[in-house]
Amino acid sequence: MGANSSSISELPENEYLKKLSGAEPISENDPFWNQLLSFSFTTPTNSADLKLLEEATISVCKSLVEKNPRTGNLGSLIKVFLSRTKELKISAECQNHLFIWQAHNALFIICCLLKVFISRMSEEELQLHLTYEEKAGPGSYGAECEDLIEELLCCLIQLIVEIPLLDITYSISLEAVTTLIVFLSCQLFHKEILRESIIHRYLMRGRCLPYTSRLVKTLLYNFIRQERSPPPGTHVFQQQTDGGGLLYGIASGVATGLWTVFTLGGVGSKASPQLEQCSPLASQSLLLLLVLANLTDAPDMPNPYRQAIMSFKNTQDNTAFSSSNPHAFQINFNSLYTALCEQQKSDQATLLLYMLLHQNSNVRTYVLARTDIENLVLPILEILYHVEERNSHHVYMALIILLILTEDDGFNRSIHEVILKNITWYAERVLTEISLGSLLILVVIRTIQYNMTRTRDKYLHTNCLAALANMSAQFRSLHQYAAQRIISLFSLLSKKHNKVLEQATQSLRGSLGSSDSPCPDYAQDLNVIEEVIRMMLEIINSCLTNSLHHNPNLVYALLYKRDLFEQFRTHPSFQDIMQNIDLVISFFSSRLEQAGAELSVERVLEIIKQGAVALPKDRLRKFPELKFKYVEEEQPEEFFIPYVWSLVYNSAVALYWNPHDIQLFTMDSG
């Protein structure tokens, strides 16, 4: 890329860019625009070239910022683009490559310039740069600006929802999505969450508002379809043998020499591995959808994009739409479900799944009714299993998805009926055959143990235990390894409890002898660990009282490690919950003693199964059912908006921002 990189660095010296950012106003009808927009290139995707492009654009923008208030050339460029988009749909239908090519190039330049402008000035200043008109009267200053910004935003939305997605329109559709992200990127340069924004206002009301549901639907379908980028060159104007008229003559006269610095490999060059493996349009559309869905509500109206996401229905659902939500629409849930199952390796797909399960009851009902739920749950479990390799936000989202799913009793029953073969990514033990329910328990327990030894995040602990608690009454035919891990986790907690208790005792003795040294807060540590132990005892108790006869392996593991529970029998925090566990241990221990010594594992399990039938159910004390429901914290935008923008910063196709300019989050949180 060396030669290409140096070519990008020559952009500030390009005569057409110099004229655009110069002191001379250029009218919308000037032939200059045809010359400026006649270049062929493959958009750079690696960070080194994108950084060089950014630096070159900044150099052009410095001059443009200084002179544009007098020339209005940025506004003229936008108007040239707006005039050309009016014919885009017909151009696509007629396969008019040249027209689409030049419209794309105009939008590409606008996007590059806007990105730098937005990163370096307020929205109010940007407005002022788009107010100039050559013969504007004193009273018209400021009036044209709003219309021009709104017109461009509206035009971009129309382009996304109305232009058919073909090989020749792929690049301009992608550029339109990218430009909308750039328009919204002002949030990156503010530490505080933006609650009042000119761009937000235009997108949430006025001319853009009627397109809300169509935009959300199109972005979702872009994600669902995962259309690959067409081979390089298919979207670029190809030389025709029949001449092609005056415009073609102008274009062909300049395309070969004046903008060749921008070819970056040009037609026929190999796409980057990133673009070969995925769909740039699907990826960018999903990011835009997440940004729009997480815009804050206006003081006088809720976010319409979130309303659309909360209310869309399946194409097979014939019930009437609610009149209270004008943004509802229908989409193919089967296609959406398939895409969600296939794309869970990315943070943004997991975040979309979370949003849909949490906010859209139609999607949640559909997902829970699927008979192939393992296709969705297994990728989520894999995220949790590889917790060391994932960022904490991705792990949280995966865990909350499990918590939402476990709120449903039907889900908790059905996962024990799905039998899986050979889970290759589970490395601790060979699992040739295991139920989805037992695997879920194993992965959640592993996450708790990882958290105890590494991150010690109380939020993670709480949600893991809540998911196990929700499932506990429906535990069925637990795999022997899952049963062992439940008791092993309790063993680990017990050891930790004893260690903290010992430290607290020693610390107390030491503090009695010395009044100077501050005493560590072991009481708080002890309180936290006792809460977790209590929760684990409640989970075991819930399984024993509701489905003892279905889980001989858990009873076996309980009996094998019965000594563990001895210390908690008389503990005031656990006495009540220990009654049932103590009764079960005593009852089955007695039956095993009667059967004699030297019993095989098979014989012990047989005695447990017989005993489970014989144990009178009324001897087990009933406790309130364990049920936990996920509730979003107050002001969720404080978490989600920085998270979404960190995904845009790290994952957006062909977008680069200088990390030193970012205010919304620190680089290690992205």
C-alpha cells in the first residue's frame, strides 16, 4: 500500500479540491462538478489508509472552513448531489452506471468533509456553513440552512429505502448509511449524553418522520440479507464504445488522470479480507440502526425509531396495528431469527438481539416458541464460555439475554429436552451427549467461577445466579457433570467463606491490640459471600422441592459432598433453607446405609431413584418460587450510548476518527 498511501497524501494538492476549498464561489451549474466527480476508486478500508485520508481531508477542510462562509461551495456541492439523486431510481432501473457513479462520488466527498467538520465544530457552526446563498438578502441568513440540512438527511433516508439494492447501487446505498452515521457522530465529541441536538430534531420530526418505519425495516432487511459487496469495479462507470453523450465525454476526459491518486488499487483490485468475509452494508446498517434506536427521547416526543423497533410484527401476524403507534410495520421473523442466530459473534448482533427480546414482545414470543431454540442459545453460551476473549459489555448482553429467556417457564422446560452431541468448544471435559439445559448450567457456573477469581463483578454474579434461580424449579435429568459443578461451586464458596471469616477474626484480634491501623472491611466481604451462598442453597433447595425425582445425579453429588453442608446447618443465615437439604441428605444416607457397603455408582443411583418415589413430598418445606425479572436500570442511555458508539468507532466500515478527539468514552472501554 506504500504507493497508494503516498497518493492519498497528494490529495491536498489536487487542483479540483483546491478550487472547491478556494476563494471563488462555484455555481451549481458549473461544469467543474462533472470534472470533480469523475474519479474511480475502491474505498480504503484498512486503518492506515483511512488515517491518511482523514489527514488529507483535514488539510482540505482547513481552507474550506476559512473560505466557505463566503463561497458557500460546500452547500453548492450538497445541492449538486441533491439534484442528481432525483434521477437515481430511474438510473438504477436503466442501468445508468455513469449517473450513479457520479452521485456516489459526490456523496463520498460530502461524507468525508462532514466528518471533519462535525469533529471540529458545533452543530450551530455547521449550520452557518450551510447558510450561504450568493444573492441572499439580509433577512434570509440562517433560513436556508435548516432546509438544506433537513433536505440532505431526508434525501439520504429516501435513497436507503427507495433505491433498489443492485450491484451498481450497492456503493451509494452503503455511502448513504455511512453519511447518516457521520451526521450523528457529534455524540463522539461530547462527554455528556446529547439530549438536545439539531440533527436529532430533524430525524425525529418534520420531513424525515414519515420514513421512520421504512428506514428501520430497510436497515433490518440489510442486516438479514447480509449482501456481500459486489466485485470491485461493478459499481464504477465502465467505458462504453458508443460514446455516451456530452457528460460521458467530459467524464472520460478527466477520469484517467486527475483523480487517479484516489484509485487505491482501482478496478479489479482484491477486496480486503474484512470485506470478503462479511457484508459491509449489513454491518453498517446494523450500526446505524443501533445508533438511531438509542437516541434520547425529545422532551415532547419519544424516539420514533425505538418505537418502530418495539412494535414491528411478523409478516404472518394478521392482527391489526395499534393506532397509538404510527411507526409499526411487518417483517419476516423466520429470516430475522436465522440472521440473529448466525451473527452472534459480533457485539452489535448480540446487542440487537437484546433490544428485540427486551423491547419487542412480538419478537420475544416468537423466539420462545421456536422448536430450534438451541440455534440461538448455543452462540450466546459460546460468548460466555470465551469470557476471557470478550469485552465485558458483550458478556453482559449475552448474560442478560439468558436471564430474559429464563423468565419463561416453557423455555426452562424445553431446554432439558434438547439433546446436543459433541460440543467441541467446551474444553474442560468431553461432552459427547448433554441436554441444552445442563450445558447452560455448566457455562453459567463457569462464568461465576471465572468472575470470582478474576473480575469480581457483583453485577455479573447477580445475573448469573438469577438465571440459575429462574431455571432451578424446572431442572430435569441434569447431566452428572452439571450436578457435580453445582456442588463444586458451593464447595468453592464455602472455602471462600471460611477464608474471609478467618481473615476477619485475625483482623479483629489485630485491631484490638492496635488502634492506629485501619481495619479492612471484611464484614462487607462476608456479607456479599453469604448472600451468594444463600442464593446457591435456594437454587439447590428449589430443585429438590420441585423436581427431586427428575434429578438423581444432583442427589448423588449432594450425598458425595454431604460434609460441605454441615457447617451451615446451625448458621443463623441459612438454618431455614438448610432444613430441606438436611432432610434429603439424611433420608437418602439412611437408605444407602441400609443397602450395605461397597455399592457401585449404578446401585447408588438406583437406590436414589427408588427413594425419590418413596420420600413423602409434604415433608419438604415449601418456599416462595424463585423468580427474577430483568429490569433496565434508570437512565440506561448512560450505558448504551457510549457502548453503541464504541462499536461504531471500532467496527464501522471505512470510517476513521482520531482517537485523541473522542470524548464520549476512553479507548479501553471501546
